Amino acid sequence: MGKQQVWTITDDMTGKPVDEAVTHEVELTLILTKQGDGGPETTGRFWPLVYSPETYAALEKALTPFLKNVPPRPANAPKTDSSSGDTRGKSGPNPRTVHIRDWWRGMTRAQLGTLKLPEPKDHGRIPAEVAAAYDVVKPEGHIAS
């Protein structure tokens, strides 16, 4: 007997199911840099969000006054340290990579075998099949690519 898992994609604002073909994936990152006694201190939060076209349009409309005078940064542009213009990525590890590795480490041998995934590693590149399985399973706190 075969088993089939069905995943329902829901709008993160309304909680209502949406058609995967018409969703908008938004990565919202808020970074606050303030001057402290030991120099600049940066804190940040990251949210991967999935919205229906209606919710996305409402978000875009709400953000327009805040973004109208800010030129957009191309998606492939390197992130910079705002205080020095340094592009070496001092913000630490990629949140998605950390989340995938934690999810991967938390799997039992049976789960790894079922999904045909290799044993977890603490360093190095995450295998493509592990990232693909993560995107299919979409565990709690899933961070979209």
C-alpha cells in the first residue's frame, strides 16, 4: 500500500489556503544598527512569508510610503555592512542553512532512510537532496529559498 502526503500552502497573514501557482514568497529582514559603547551593534530578524496575491497587494500598498524614495537593491547584490560598506558578510551564517542543518540533524535514521538522505554533517555544503527534501516537507519555521 502506498502513502501520499498532501501539503496545503496557506497565506501567512490570513491563514487561508492558497493556490501554490499564484503565491508570492516574501523574505522580510529587519536590521537595526545602533551605536553602542563598543561600536555599532546590529540586531536583526528574518521572516520567510507566503502571501496570496490579495495579501501581497495590500502589503505592497502599505509599504509604498516607506519605500518610495529608496532605490531597490537587486536580488543578487551583496549585502553590505552599512557602517563601512564592507561586503564580506559579517552578519553570521545564513538563517536558511542553519535551519536546514538543525532540521536534518533532528531526523531519525528511519526518516533519513525513508527520504534517502545522507547522514547529517556539521560543516560544508548542504547536499541538494537535503535542501530539496526540506523544501518539500516545509517543517515548522520553514525558510524559503
